[in-house]
Amino acid sequence: MELANLQLAKWWQPADNGKLLCTLCPRYCTIGEGQKGFCYIRENIDGKLYSIGYGKPTGFAIDPIEKKPLNHFLPGSNILSFGTAGCNLGCKFCQNWTMSKSKIDDINSVTASPEDVVSLALKHNTPSIAFTYNDPTIFGEYVIDISKIAAEENIKSIMVTAGYIDKEARKDIYKFIDAANVDLKAFSETFYHKLTFSHLNDVLNTLIWLKNETEVWIEITTLLIPGENDSPDKIKQMCEWILENLGENVPLHFTAFHPDFKMRNYQRTPDSTLTAARKIAMQTGINYCYVGNIHNAEGQTTYCPKCGKSLISRDWHSVYSNKIANGKCFSCGEGIAGVF
Ligand code: SF4
């Protein structure tokens, strides 16, 4: 592509020996001339850093918002969804590795300006747009431009992310974001280091920042992998941390792993593990906890934390009924956390 058509990146500075330091995520890659960062879509060309994933989605889909998963943000609505090539994490269990491990030239990308993306959402009448499939942190410039235009059209913008982002860059990228589902992949630095090539503390910091410093609606997802992050003790520790730092009303999703990428020798997560994890979360005091990637109507229904009545009944990604009225339980009037 012509240099003039490429998007200059934000969040970088010159480093030694003609290299560039990318400050977008805590990996802080030092990138030599003609090279790309770990995520594959930030490239040093003639001494400047370019965001080569800008305007290059791998395609679009219209998904139920429950697939992100978000259960307390416009439930039952559709969401225009896309990602790009590349990723800033190196998860050995990636469930979407054909995209995240692709370089931009290896994959059939389409060309779409920020205006094109918002027009597509308007055309398909989706009230929101999701930056998803790979980690949208790495195409932050594109996220900002789309979410800004989307906000002018009253379309919501959603990040589906691992939360591995620098503390300065996140202030820019989340400026027009309305909701986020953040992966909390485990409550163990060993797990993060060994299986994702990233660090737990950076993710915890992002979650605390989102909760305390922004208006972004957050939900958390933990993919439970047999033998790696599913011990009851660790799940309890994680739930206690969430309760203490984020509060009882941040929804938590435990989802089933299927053997993939470099972890094909593992078993699929048994339904019983997900159900047990949900029980631990509810006993710890988390108000809204769900199981995912399995059929389990009880584990996917939203209950009133006060009177226990069923409010939103779901199975898989389908919503069958929604009895929340003006953000409150139809029966006892308790306020239900979320955007309804
Ligand atoms: S965003 Fe990409 S290039 Fe920048 S530090 Fe992270 S992995 Fe490296």
C-alpha cells in the first residue's frame, strides 16, 4: 500500500539505534526499520510507526450482543462485529487463532473507513458496534475514529478485550467507548506468563481504572481450561478480588474452552466445572454470574439479586424473555445493574 494511504500510529517514540518504541501496550516493543511489533499490525516504515491494521477488518458479522458476551448491556439486541489480523497477546489456547495469529497480508481483509463502518451499522440497524475477535487495543487509532463518529449517530461502541493496554493509551482509546467485556484469563501470574505471554497485574489495573475512572459498562469473562485455571481456590480468590475492587454488580461469565491452537491435547471444559465456578461466585457475593459456550438455561438467566425472580431468560445466545422494567425488577423494584 502507498505510504500516503497508511495511518500514522499514535503512542510511540524514537528509541536507540533508529528503532521505535511502541507504547500502546505493556509489551513495549522496540521495532526496527521495516519490522512489525509482536502484534503484527504496527510497523516501522522510514522511521515512523504506522497502524497497518487501520481500515482493514477481516470482515463483518452481525451477532447477538450475548455472544460478546454482554448480558447487561442492551440485552437481546444485535451488534455489528469485526476484528483485524494480529494480537498483542500470545495465548496458547486462543479460540480465534486463525485471525489473531495472521499477518495482514495472510488474510483476506476488506477496506472500510470509519464512516463505512458506522454506515454499515446504520444500514443494518444495529444499536452498537463491537471491536472484537482479536484484541482491539492494537488497532486503537481505528477504534477512536469509529467510536467518535458512532457516538454522533447514537450508536454504542464496545471493546471485547484482554485489557492489556498502557495506562496513557487507554485514556484515548476508551474516550467514546460505552461498554467492554474484559477477559480475566486466570487469577495467576504464572498462568498469564506461561500461557498468554502477558501479565496479570496490567489487566487488573485496567479493570480498576475502567471501574473507577470511566463510565464504561464492564463485564468480565474467564475461559476455564481444565487443570490450568479451574481450581476452586483460585476461582474463589478471583471472585473475592472482583468483589473487593469492582463490586458485586460486575457480571462475570465462565465460559467453556474447546481444544484449539497449541492446546489441542486438553479436554473440553466439563459443564460441571462451569456450574461449580458459578456457584462459588454467587456464594462469594457476586450478584450476576453466567456460564457460556454450553446450553444451560439456569446458568444463563439473570435473576433479581433481592427477590430471586427470573428477569431475563436466555439459552446460549438467545433471549427468550426480559422482565426488567425501567432498569428494575418487575416484581420487587430492585435496581438491576446495567444498560437496558
Ligand atoms: S501494541 Fe503491538 S507493537 Fe505495540 S507494544 Fe503492543 S504488541 Fe508491541
